Amino acid sequence: MKDEDIERPQAMKIRQGIQDAMTYTLPDKTFNPKNIDLVEIDIELDNLGWDFHNYRILNLTDIHLGQWVNPDYLSDLVDYVNTLNYDLITLTGDYVSYNMEDYDIALKNSLKRLNAKDGKYGVLGNHDHWMGSEIIRDIFKESDIVDLSNDVVTLTINESKVNLAGVDSSTVCADNLDKVLAKLDDDYPTILLAHEPDFARESSQTGKIDLQISGHSHGGQFIIPKVETTPFRGPNSVKYPVGLYKVKDMIQYTSKGLGTNSFRVRINCKPEITIITLKNKERKRIEIE
Ligand SMILES: [Fe+2]
């Protein structure tokens, strides 16, 4: 599908003009790690090679640069990420919001500076398509981010392997799971990057995906205390809007993301950086012995 075939939201420019003014007049527009939820979770995978036991994947999603998140904030966030302990970075879409042209250089400069020992891998979100997927894909190239849109790479450590896959945004019907499945090596566990969390309904049915990592929902920007879910569920994040889910045999993880939608409100729902530590399911048995 070509970019021009994708239906864009109406009055985008007017909306972004208002947004720009508000973004730059905010009193608290600077990055502060205290305002970030650094979520660290362990995920056990079937058939995970021992070389990947304790492997750490850092996920960033929904930066929405230019909509409340300004270039200096993103640059400081990158400095902070670079101080954390992880092996590989994944990015699950919506890098921009309603304006690309004023933010593409800043986005590239920041993504380029993200350090990851084993590389950076990403997919696109609906906003990236609305704003121009080719520009985002060029930014990926210039920032050494491997574009996993409907593609798979094999991560290898010694004898152990993991399939790291991605699908393009399902909101704009750019996803092609069949293409991904055709490239998978079934002997190894598979992690899928999919911007929209409700894509889990489709991916889980294949029986070939072990973990799907998503964003898109921003956690609804309001999480009910104790219940730990949200009543605010937009399109494609109705079923799995925030946190961990078991969907058939697959684990779904939905991050609260970094940016916000037009309403800059987050209640009990801080912006999130996620670190997923992969675990071999057999570890408990080994530890007891
Ligand atoms: Fe999105």
C-alpha cells in the first residue's frame, strides 16, 4: 500500500499548529526520570536457549514527537536510556504524531544516539503511516535501526537462536503475518513486534508466536488503581490495552508508551520504558537441584 492511499485524519495541520503552541508553552516540558515508569518484567519462553537466559530487551514506544514530547525531552530520554542495562532495543511505532516535517531531523538525531550492544529493531505505527512511512524508514536506516515491518531476523548467541519478527501497522492494513510466518524457523522461540496490541488475536492463533510486544494504547492514559486496567480503549487496543496478558499460548505485553494523545493527561499511568528479561522455563527446576 502506498502512503497516498492511506486515509489521513482531517484538519491535521490545524490540530498540529495548536499542539505545537501548547507543547512549547508547557511549564514542565523537560525530561525527568522520576516521571518515568521503568517497568522490568521477566518473561519465560518455551524452548529458550540457555544463552538467551537473562537476555534483556528494552522497548520504547509511542514517542509521538511534537505532541507534548519535544526534541530536548527526547534527547534527554535517550541519554537516560543509554545508562540502563540491556542487550537490545526494540521500538514499536508512533514516533511522530501529526507533524513530521518539523521533527524528522530531531527524531533521527535522537534515535541515532540510542546505544544497543546487539542492535536496534523497529516497526511502524499508524501515525508513522499517516505522516509518511518512507520518511520514517529512511530515519531507521540512518539511525541503524533494522526495519522489521513484516520481516524476521534471527538473533544468535553461540548455539542458541531466537526469531525476532515484526508486523507493520494493522490500523492501516499494512500488516502481513503470512509473510512473517513463511520466514520463521519453527525450531526457535519467536518474539513479535506489533504496534497494535489487539493484533494478538491474530498472531496468537498461529501457535507460532511466543511473545508479542506492543504499544499504541498509552495504557488508556488512566489506569484504575488496584484493578490495574483502563476503561479508555481506542481502536485496536480494546482487548489488551495495558500490561501482561496470556492469549492462547502467547504472552502479550502492552506498554503504556512515552507520549500521549491530544489530551496531555496521565492518571496513575506514567510514561513507560520497558525492560523484558527473557527466562528459560527450566530455570526453577535447575535451581532446586
Ligand atoms: Fe498508535
